[in-house]
Amino acid sequence: MPAKLFKITAAAMMGLLVGQPASTQEADSKATQINFIVSADAGNSYDTFARLIARHLAKYTGNQQTIIIQNMPGAGGLRATNWLYTVAPKDGHTFGMINNTLAFDPLYGNKAAQFDASKFNWLGSPSKENALLVVYHTVPVKNLEDARSRELILSATGAGSTPAFFARVLSSLFDFKVKIIAGYKSQTESFLAMERGENDGNASPFWSALNAEFPQWLAEKKIRPIVYYGTLRVPEIGAPHVLDLLKDPEKRAIMEIAQAGLDMGRPILMPPGVDPGKVTMMCKALAATFADEDYKAECKKLGLNCSSPSTGEDLSNLVAKIYASPKNAVDKITSIYMQGQQN
């Protein structure tokens, strides 16, 4: 079972338990409980998104259903993903939000990924993301050409983390040298170290996260975007999109595989084997939630990116597309991925 089950107390309503109007408390014991598994710890951005969704989803699931958030961190999100695939009940009352790159771990050859991504019931995602290669404004690098003239010192939370992975991907595709300083406890810690001059920058902060957490740095141009990636085009970033710079078909295919997790956003799924009718009902409930004006208003208030939701069909199609990528591109991205697993 999940490591942490958050129960409601009078002082802890904050969206941990939702869909429970005061006037119906006596009927709560008869209401159906829905378990929402989150592959990250409390306070993480995935957790924040899940609790936001749960607060509004309850009105569309019907029957006074109670949604309980259950955090299951561990192994970069693999613990929850494997649990949802192999252990979770298939009665339609359990679903989860997993880290955005995990659907492709089996493709990369990660033996710890004990699932077939095509067999999950993909329900939808509240957003798509864009990520950037950024450097601090004092670093004498304004573009990729400048980056080729020196070694970039980039921060990461671990050798196999997303920032380290994209640092290796971008350096491989654009032929510049990087030195990865791994071991920061969080992106915020690595950014503070960048401000102190311990590193030059980072290869994968989300544009939405920068706007929400470091708006003053953007306004004051304390950080400089070099390139950005992800399906969405965002002119206000003020840097070229990676795919506009890559003309070689194989390199483009490599980048499309690498950035697929950004298009997954914050993917929500049900285990395999759930009754199709229950899957359809949850897909419709999520779509209604993503279109809900109160949900969108709270999303904006929290500084979250909720402007580009995906349907379950969108996610399923993306998974199928990436798994059908050219073998040479898959082999290259797998090699880059495995470098992080070996360190």
C-alpha cells in the first residue's frame, strides 16, 4: 500500500479530502471512496496539481464520491507507477498521476520499470510543459555558438535526473561540452547555487515553474534562456526552439523522443484491466474539470500552467508514436539515458 495516506482533520482540510459538503456528512459512510495516487511527495508540484484537480473533480464524479490523495514517492516515481500497474485495484476507484517521463522508461531499457505503457488506461493531463536551457546573466554565453567555445557547468539533482539527462541530450545534439554538478537537493537549491556562482545554469527548468517561482529573475533578466523545447511554441521565452535549429532528421527524432515527457505534462491514468465504461466516465470527468471556470481560476491563482490540457486519447497516441520511433534514434537516446543510470 502507499507509504503515506493523508487523512482529514478539522485543521487539515486543504484539499486532501474533497467532494464532502458539510450538509452530507451523515451520508459520507455510504459514499464511494476514490483513491488518487501521486508518484511524488507532498509539496511537490505534482502533488499540488493533484490536490487542485481533486478539489474540483469531485463535482463531476457523482454520488458524493470522496477523493483521497495518497502520496507514493520513491525511485523517481517508479514505485507508484509499478504499483498502479501490478497491484492497484481494477475496480475504477483508483487512479494516479505519475512523473511525466516514466511512460518511456521501458523504451530506454530501464529494467526497474515493470509495466507496459501501452496497457495503462490514460485519462488525461492538466497541462503540457516547455523546458529551457538557461544560464545566469553573468555567464558569457548568449547562444549555442557561445556555448561551443567553453564548458558549461550545469546543475542537477542527480546523475540520472531530468536536468542531467537534458544536459547530455542537448550537448550531444549541438556539440558543446558540459560538466554536470549533481547532488543538489532541489532545483531551488541549484538555482541559489547558480546565483552564488557555483554553476552556470540548468538544462531543464519548466517555463511555467520559472514564472511561478522566479518571476523576478525573468523580469530583471537574471537568467538567460539559450534554447527551449517542448511541443508548444512560446515566443515570449525569447530564445530559439530546439526543433527550429535541428535540420538532421535523426537528430530531430532524438529530440522528439527526449521531449515527449513534456508533452505528457502531468499524466493521469488508471491501471490496466479497468472496465472501459468506468475509464470513459473518468475521462469525461477530468475533461469537465479542466474546462471548469472555478478550477481555471484557482489554477491561475496558484501560478500553475493549466492552459493546455490533454485527453486520454492524446496521451495514448503520444505513447504509441514514441514507441514507434526510428530504431537509431531510440538507440541513441537510450545510450544517453543509460549514462545517467551508470554514474
